[in-house]
Amino acid sequence: MRPIVFLHAADLHLDSPFTGLKSVPQAWADELRESPFKAFRSIIDTAIHQKVDFLLLSGDLYDGENRSLRTQVRFRREMERLKAAGVPVYIIHGNHDHLSGSWIHVDFPDNVHVFSEKAEMKSFHKSDGTLVHLYGFSYPKRHVTEKMIDTYVKIEGADYHIGLLHGNLEGFTAHSPYAPFSLRDLTEKNFDYWALGHIHKRQIVAEQPLAIYPGNIQGRNRKESGEKGCYIIELNGADWKHRFIRTAEMIWDTATVMIPETSTFDSILTECKNRLTKYHTFTEKYLLELIIDGRNVHHPNVCSEEFLADILSILQEQSEHEEWNVWPYRMTVHKDTMPAVLQDTPFTSELLSKVERFTEFEEALQPLYRHGIAKKWLDSLTEEEQEQILKDAKRMLLQMLH
Ligand SMILES: [Mn+2]
């Protein structure tokens, strides 16, 4: 059996709106909005340079169900580049870009093969005679909770069998439980590769058979941190090789800064700056959350909200002025290293644990959420936001007490 080489990407979310970038300067925000496309173009470049046999896109190409004409046309331009290079593309649509949205239809070149809403098989004939069967389906609507993998039927006769599936591996509770499947389901189909999509954090789910979530191609917010990219997969009989290719040029990251014993303003500022300048050797741009380790702090004003806000804006000013490749967008104190001076007595620890047990957000926020104008614009708080509010409340309480 001869080898095949292909590129697998998922969760492009090309038209992501990138809301809530108020802590990022305009130029960075503009670049971020463009970044998924840049990442996608680099995927196409890689596919062409590496002369892959085909490209697999495992769902959520577009972020909104009403994909814009502009985004589709830009996407098509990339498909045309692949056509010119003789690279076919196999696409499934996911929960974000399901088929029921109302968008204007754009014709794609004939190297683009989109799976329909029922699981089906498409075959790829390589010039050396190798035959590949590809299986997949596109979401007909946003919520697909059935075990769609059960509808994938292996059709014998090919050298390789590859499944494209946009769905949730059982056990990943942080994600919408769409088109769920288990490791056992993957194994039982007896395919050679599973090109998964849906979970934005990349992971190799199984090695026998090989099954990979490549993650999204560009982080869109602080939760989508770290390097982002796609995979080049080589199948050679029962052997396989996989290689991660970085595509994101803007990376969300966190860095910890230990407050020095002296805890003077200048020493803290220097420490933060040193931490940031370490990024200058990297070619990517970094959006950085600085996490303060406050265990050496013996004065309650250091680590106060005002103090951190001041340091942050000084760093931001310098970053903008000197055009650093790193933008500190936020500064927080790590909760386990809250300055000792702020948390030691039985009274304060009782107070803090009271805050931690607080759950009546809805009640407390009622006046705001019932306000005629406010309620139109407010989203409900995420769990993470609630946690952050409690964290801030604890720090403020302690500072006021002191
Ligand atoms: Mn997605």
C-alpha cells in the first residue's frame, strides 16, 4: 500500500466578530479581526508547498449561521488557489455554520466537496492508484444531539478510510454535547483516521485509530490561549505520522510575575517589564495576561486594584510607544498568592469563605437586569465572570478592612 499525506484543520470561525476587545488598542483589534483569515491563508500555503493529497476541514468554517458574502468570497479565493495546485478539499459544516442559516449561496470550484446533511461517502482517487473513502455529514441545524457516528457506514474496497466528524467526545463537559461519540465508537468503525472538529483546544484523542481535534486555527479570546494550528497527517499502511503546524500569528497567553521582596513600585515595574521583554524574541504577537504572585507582598496597597491598574497602563503605554510584539491586556493577582498581610486572621478567613460561597447573583443583579435600557444590552454572567467578581470582591473587602 502506498502512503497518503493530507492536511486536517477545523473550527476556522473565519468571520468571528471579536467583541469585547476594549483592553486592546485599535491596531491590535484590527489585526485580530483579520487573524483567522491570515491563519487560513497560511494553511492553504502549507497545503500547496507540502503538496498534500487533499485538505480536510472538519466544521465551523464560519462563525455565524448567516455567513457573509464577503467571507464566502474570500474563502472561495483560497479554494481557487488549491484548485490551481490540484488539491481537493473535503468539507463538513458544524453547529456554527449549519445548513439552515439564511445566506446567499456562492458557487465553489469543483475541487471543493461538501458533505450533505446525511452521512455519506466520497472517494478520492490518487494518481498512483490509491483509493481513499471519506465519510462525513454536515449539520442540517444548529442542535444535533443524535449520535451521528452510528450513521457512518464503512464501504469496503478502499486503501484508506477517513471519517470527518464535528462533535463532542464523551466526557468533555465544557462543550456543547453535539453529535456525541465515545472512544469505543471511533474504534469500532475500523477507520484509519478520524478528522475531528468542535473542541477548540487541540488534542490527540486516540492513536489506534489515530483521531485528532486540531483545535481552532486562531485564538479569539483569553480562553483560547496558546499556539493554534492544524495537522499534517501521513498514513502509510497501518503506520501513521502527525505533525502540528502553527498558524496563529497572534497568541493569547498568561505569564506569572513574582513580586520581589522589596515590593517597591520600581522593582515591581522592572519585574513586569523583564517578563514582557522575554517575548521580544518570538515572531508571533502576544496578548498577555500578567498574573501576579503576591506572596512576598507585605503592604496592602501593593496589589490593590488601583496599583495594578497603574502598572498595567504604564506597561501598555510603553508597548504602544515602542511597538512591542506583546500587549499586556490584563493584570490579576493569583488567588492562592493573595498577599499574606491581607488574609491571615480567623475573621478574614471566615469572611473570605462567605464570599466564596456566595451564589445569589441573580437576586443581587435584579435591579440592573430589569432596567429598561440595561437589560437590552446585558448578557447573563458566565461562570468565569462570576468567579472574577467574587475574586475582586474579596480583594476589595480586605483592602477596605485594612
Ligand atoms: Mn467551533
